Amino acid sequence: MDLGTGSVKVALVDEAGETLRSASRAYDLSSPHPGWAEADPMEWLHATTAAAGQVLDNGDGAAVVRVGFSGQMHGVVLCDESLDPVRPAITWADSRAGNEAADMQTVLGPEVLARLGSPAVSGFAATSLRWIRVHEPEALVRARYALQPKDWLRARLGGMVATEPSDASGTLLANVDEGSWNDDAITWSGVDRDVLPPIIGSSDPAGEIHLAGKTFECVTGASDTAAAITGLGLSIGDGFTAVGSGSQTVSLVPRPTGGISHGTHLFATAGAPGSGWYRIGAVQNAGIALRQALTWLDATAEQANAALDQGVHPSDPLFVPYVAGERTPFVDPGLRGAWLGLGLDTSREAMLRSVVEGVAHAVALGIDAVLGAGAPLPDPLPLIGGGSVDARFRQLIADASGRRLAPRDQPDAAVVGAAFLALGVTAPPASGADDVIEPQNSAHELLAARQQRLVEYVQQSHEQ
């Protein structure tokens, strides 16, 4: 099971990593106030049970060995003893806790934050919990647990209340090097330590869950990126760029070193506490910004990609895609989107083209940040994710980043990784690229100049 930001996918996966059957169900984020990004966990539960029922409707439940979980990182589900939510879940895309993040950065300082693996940002469990402590203290009074999304889902289905190193490392409450809760961060957040679950291994047994009238053994699981690393069979020195609601550029590193640099993060891989790590450039505004802009323009993604057929024009407006704040490389929850250079002669097609271009720039800046932090990336760089399937958009990312890309059509990497964790098997080593996208020099030169203009605009926004 892969509990994503906008949908859940449930799949039956064999030991070779083949998806035999799958189903997904969508759900919405809500934004009752500017910068908020919340979800109703009960909608996650209903969507999961519906998708699982579809997958298991022909009796295949008898063949299921175990269930593994993958899920969106950083959010927080406050729930009572019965695991009923006491308020909507705050997701990773939420930017309300900007003041709390600034306070955490100042109070804890770089040494503690380096142990936590990340700069202090909004949307992580620590800063969201501090916001709740300040603004909704009654919710904490009612809460028994503060859980990560996939951990709440597993527990609500009947499994153990627990988490594991990869999701714990994305809370700003845990020591990334050893996979243990950090007392300084917990004290700062204002919550009691006993609301946090124990940290166990990603493949450790986590009780039994109940689905479609059947009972299954389950394991703890992993965060979505860590599960994708498992599903892709990556090891130290490997990496990839993924594009979905956000974009992640990942480099597997041998040691939990390097501190916090270029707005990147250090997280734990799936496994036992203290067993592995990866450096990541985490871009919030990819598909989430594209969908919002397409809503404004009453257009489809295919129409936007089709506008790329003629290439980016120097006269096109420049879309600044940061509609939900940004993490890598700017670390600024207050950033907002914009169109620069609109004129009376600007066509709707040019605006559509600029939206896709702006997202490509955000992806490229995430790649640059990981490299700038000293983490290596392979050449060519694997490109995965459901947001990168259009060949025109893939070429645009290559041109915007100036890097050779190797598309890998593995949209199920996270759900396959979750299944591998449940089965206790290891993915075969990542294979070489069958197809390589080369950046086009002339397009790269134009896009590099436009990307610099975007960066300068954001920097000016910082100063203001």
C-alpha cells in the first residue's frame, strides 16, 4: 500500500517485483486558510479499503504473504486512543508554521539540526506540532498519538502503533544518524514524548491488519522515497530524480555526514535504525503547482505539454512555480507563485508552456542543490515518477538541468518497495539505461538564462 498525497495505490506484487494487479483511489487536500494543506485521514482509510477490496475481490487474499506500507512523509496525524483523528492531518505541503520553523532554527541551532537531518521548515511534524501547541492546544489535550500518515493508516487497520527510521527521520524530531528520538527537538515542539511511537525496523512485524473481510500480517513499511529506493534496488552511489506532486532528487550516501547545505535534507533509508542514509533535494512545487496553474487556465496537462511542441520562446512569460512555499533550495514557506513578463501579446499557449517550464526549472534547481551539497549523482541520471511520463517534459527537464537523463518507467517503485519490505526480499540491482535523453545546447542556453532570472526574482522576494 502506498499512501500518497493525492491518492492511494494498493497492489499485489510478487517476489520478482511484478505488479500482478493494482487499484488506486484519489482524495483531496483542503486549504481552509492561505498556506494550509490538510487532509481528512478517514478519507485515506475509505480510499484504501475500497482499493484493497478491488484488488482482492477474486480470492487472491489467500495468496498474500504480508502487507507492506509506503507513504507521504513529514505530515502529522493527531489521534486519540481509538486512533480517531482529533483534527485534520497537516501534510508536508502545509506552510502555516513559518514562524515556528524560524524559531526552531534559532533556538536549536545548526548542531542540533544537523543531527535532525534538515533545516527547520514548515510542514514537518515538529513544526506542525509546535503550531498546534500554540494555536490549538485543546487538540493536543485530546490526542494520544502523533503519527506519520502511513503509520496511522496501518494502525487504524489493526496493526501496531509504531514507526521506522525513514519516516522518523523526516519529522525533525529524530536523530538521523542512529534512528532515535531527539530530546531537544521534542522539548521544543511542546509535546509529551509518549505521543510518539517506538521506532522499529522497516521490515519488522507490525501486527495484523483487516481488509476486505480478511486478516493479513504486516510490516512497518517505509516513507515513499525510501520505499522507492528499495523498489529500485539502489545502493550507495546510486540516485535518481522523481517527479510527482513534488520532485525529489536523491543520492545514496555512505555516512550521515554533511550537515545541512543548499536546503537539502539527510534522511534514513528503509531498514534497521542507523543502517543507511540518503541526501535529498525536496522540491514541493512540481505536480502540485502544475495542477493549480492548469485549474486557473482551465486546461489539461496534455494541452500544456502540447504547447512545448514549438519549444520555449524567449518572449514567453516566466512562471514562478512556488505556489506552496518551497524547501529545496530556498527553504522559504512564504514564497508564492507569479507570472513575470505578461503582455498584451501573451497567448494562452505561451502561458501553458511557461507553466511546464517553471516546473522543470524547480526540478533542475533541486538537482543542482544536491550536487552543491557534495552528494554525487549518476550520469545519466535516472528519471522516475508519474509526473515525468511525457517525452516533451522529459526533454525540457534535460534542457533545464543540462544533465543527461535516463527515464525509467517504474511508476510503482514505492509500492513495489513496500511489498519487498513485507516479503523480506531484495530488489535486483538497478539495470543500465536503455534510453538516454541528451540536453540540447541551444535550448539549455536559453533556459539557463531564464532560470537565472527566476532565481533572482526569488532572491529579491527573500530580501523583501
